[in-house]
Amino acid sequence: MKILNEKEKIDVVIPWVDGSDPVWQMKKNSYMNGASDSSDEMKSNNRFDDYGTLKYLFRSIELYMPWVNNIFLVTDRQVPDWLDSTKVRVVDHTEFIDGKLPTFNSNVIVTSIYKIPGLSEKFILLNDDCVLWNMNNQEDYFINDMPVDILAENSIVPFQDGFFHISQNGTAIVNKLFSKRFVMKKNLRKFFNLKYGLTQVRTLLSLPYGGFVGFYNPHFALAYRKSDFLSFEKIGLIELKNTWANRFREATDISDWAVRYYRNIKGNFVPGKLRGLYTTVGDFKDPVKVSSKVKMLVVNDDSVRDEVALHNLEKTLNDKFFKKSKYEI
């Protein structure tokens, strides 16, 4: 068995919360009165729901990401009752978050993950609404120690969903620091690359604007290095500390996307695009067919709790991943 050196190790980080846990609910409710009115939509219950995909994510990692080093499950004093915690590093928020605790703000969590004790330089951030559908190779995430990512502009429609703000806040930081025209001339092949497919058309349509209008955010696994966060910390510490002070999501928050934007604009990545399929729970009211070319399936929470949809979702996942993984008791 090959022993990986530190440069080769790639960890996985999975933030998770069980919003149905009554102890956790009491804790959340006890702090909600202290949250500002602007965060009402951003503290809604569906942001904390767990509808059973985590177990299948672990099964898919064992099958399709066998090269992974350590898996860190990030929680707030919660551990799934089926998880073998001797095979997974369960990390409590108190071990790495410097902001207000307890926190119910995912932006606080994802902008702090580089401080997790023992985390390798290279890691993959995976949401618990993802499952790997086919083999994922190390080269899908890192090439020559550089993260694989997509750099494409994308105008953001201003919905009151909490994501418009964090995307625009990160874009504003980049526009403050960089000249769009200078950066694009310097890294033209990283803005326009055949691996992006039709996504690069968005960048083409944004050329007339003097600054970046926003960036494309793939809702799939994201490759990071701890050094990406440390580099961003040097220019964005004020924005980070402002975010860490918010127990619930606020319109002034930034997320790990800001780290991506800054890293990518500097050219510190390799162009690439993971082939994935984005779905929602509601899509499973009818059977969902997943192409054999898809490497990652996302089942985003759209607040649909239709019994047929939930049944079809569980059946789809269980048919694909029926065998218990080594991460289960």
C-alpha cells in the first residue's frame, strides 16, 4: 500500500446538521430573538433539514473516491447514530470557529474550515446534499497541486434567498482589488476554456461591463487549499470577522465563494468542470434518470416534503448504494 506524503493527501470536509434534533432546535430557537429582521429568510428551517442523503454520500465516497485521506464531518455536538466515528473525524464547531458560538450560520462554518485541526493542505468541500455517482479521480479536483475550478462570469439575479448577497459581496471584494480588463488579458485562457463548455458564453456576454458582474458558482464539490484561505485572509480579514460575528446569516456575509473568486482571479487554479446533475427534492415526484456520464448528483432542498418525492429519492439512492459502507456501524 502506497503511503501518501503530505502534498499528495486530499481530505474531504462535510458540514452537517440534523435540524430535526429537538435539543438542537431548542438551542436554535433560544437565539432566534437575537437575530436581526434582515436574517428572517436566512434562518428558515429548511436550511437545517436533513433528509437522509448523508449516509449515501459516505457510501458513494467509499465506492467512487477511494483515494481520499481523511473525512471530516463538521457538526454542532451531533453525530449520526449510524456513523462509525472511529472511521471519520467528527469535528465540533468549538474546535475551529473563532466567532460567536453556537452558530447557525453556514457562512461562518465554511469560511472557518481551513482552521480545522489536522486538515491537509488540499481538501474538498462537500455538501451533504451531494452523492458521487461514478468514479471521481484526484485529477477532477487537483492537477499539479492546483485546484481544478471554473472561472466564468455570471450575472446574479437578486432573489431574497441569502445567496445573492454572499455572491455579490465576494464579487465586490474582487472588483475592489483587481482591474477586470487587466486580469482578463493576463489570464485569457483561464476565462475562456473548452472545458467550460457553454458556461463560458456567460463570460462573453459580460465583456461590455467595466467590472465583474458576478461569478458562476457550481453547486458541486469544490477543491480548496488551506493556503487559498490564508491568502484571502490577508486581504479579507475584516469581511471574515464581520461574518464570524453573525450567529445567523446576514446580508453582509461572505462565504467560501469569496475565497474562490480571489484565488481564481489570481490564476491559482487549473481550468476544469466536474460533470454533475443538479436536482431538487421536488424533482423526484417523478422518476429521475441519471446519465452514466454524471460524476456527481446534487439533491438540493426546495422545501418539498411530498411523500412520493421522498420515497422516490430514497429508492433511487438505495438502489444505487444498497451496501453499507465502512463508515457505518
